[in-house]
Amino acid sequence: MAVAARTPRTRLQPRASPRRTHVRGRCTPPSSPAPGGSAPTPGSSRLVDPSSPEESADEAAAAICRFVTNNGKTKSMLQVELYVPPIFRSDLDDWPGGIRQQFQVAAPMVERMLLEVRRVANGELDGRLTPEVIDNADAVGLWSSPKLLCVLHPTAETLNTIVERSQEPSCQVVILVNPQWTTRESQVISDFGIGPWRQRAEDFLSQFTTAFSQVERRVSGVTARVVRSYPERYVLIHEDAEIASFEDEPTLAEIKSALAESGVGDEAGGLFERLKGQFMFNANSLK
């Protein structure tokens, strides 16, 4: 499948031991397995932070399979946010070739993820998986079989196609990977327009659950990651240590607050730490 990509971040490193967990207004120790090695229960912030594209694709596949299994016979509508390493980074831009360049890196990750999902499904999602590009300019890729539909870089302009294809009677699993639209309520004019057009789009998207998400945020002069793998909580990570966990995807304000409570970032360290952080960020950007 030819074309090409998403927002830059840097290659993630293995995690160190966790710090603490901030749960919407209170701090508690991060959960750990019980004696004997039993896994933590859903909502206990299982520590997940893949350090390579392959690990990210595999963890996304595992999260999708957990959701599909729990969802039973009901159609599974899922969203995935894969971290795409900026391997084409230049001095001025992480992705000088834009979204099409990102596609070259993300597409193999998606294909690896889908192969693993189908393997674990053990015949439940069998059928020829056909790749196609439904919007070459915006690098929107689509993989489909009678029972599965996956779209990489879906846009507002391709949403009608996605809705139509997802409504085919045999389709059991729909996956949207790294969507390119913005749905924040603060946006006056949505990517989906206004009035009934926006409402129809948002009604459709409200059916989706985030199965896996690994994103990087630059907040308060520091770089932090937010990772979620179904059915666990969203976990905020800084310098390979867990800072906080959230039931829902945290806003920038919540990330900033959690970092400050942990003594990290501009709000915690004042002007000196802010200048130091900016200097380090600039130095790393020139490498």
C-alpha cells in the first residue's frame, strides 16, 4: 500500500519504576501485582509504555482483542492512537514530508496490529484483508475484510465513506487509527462543519472506545506521555516514571496540575526550571 503519516514525538525508552498515582484530586501509590504475580484488575493502571513501533502495534492489538472479547456479539467500534517515531526528522521539522511521509511509517504498524488481531481471533475475523487508499492527498488508508474495517488517518472528508462501509451487515470490528480531525468542544467551527452535519458525525464517533493510545505532550516546559491500554486507566508518564492516572483522557490543564503536584515542570520549579527546561528542549531539537 503506497502513500505516507502524524504528530511528532521521539522514540520512547523503557520505563523505570513507578512514582505515584494521582486519581482526580487524590494521590495513591501506583498499583502493583499481588503476591504470586497475579495481574492487576481493570482500572488499576497496569504499567504499559511500549518503546518501539513493534511493541506499540502489539500492545494495540492486545487491547483491541480484550475489548472485542468483553464486547461479545456486539459490533466493536474502536479508536487507536499509535505513536509514530519521526524517523525522517530534519533540523526544522520532525516530518518534512508531512502526512504522506508519516503514512510510510504508520502503515506497517497498522498491518502488524491487524495480523495480530486476526491471529488472536482464531478464525473469528477470517476473510481476505484488502488494503486501499481512499484519499491520496491526505494519506487515508483503509483495510477491509467482510468482518473487519480499519482506517488509518481518517479525516472529516472521508467520514461518510467510513460510516457507509462500517454499516455493512457482516462488519463486526471497526478501528480508527490516528484520526486527523479535531472534536474539542472549544472549537467554534468543527472539522465536521456545523448544525446537523456536525451532529451526525459526532453521534457516529460517540460510539467509539479508545482501545489503545500512546501520545506525547509538551506541557509546563517538560515532555510527558499519556498511555492507555484497554481496560486500564490513562497513565501520565514523565522521565519513565508514572506521575498520575485518570479515568478519562486528561486535558492539558489536568496534565499540568498533576505534573506540578509531583514537583515537575514550570509551575513547580519557577523561572529557573522553566529556562533550564527550554534550554534542554532547544538543545535536543538541534541534535
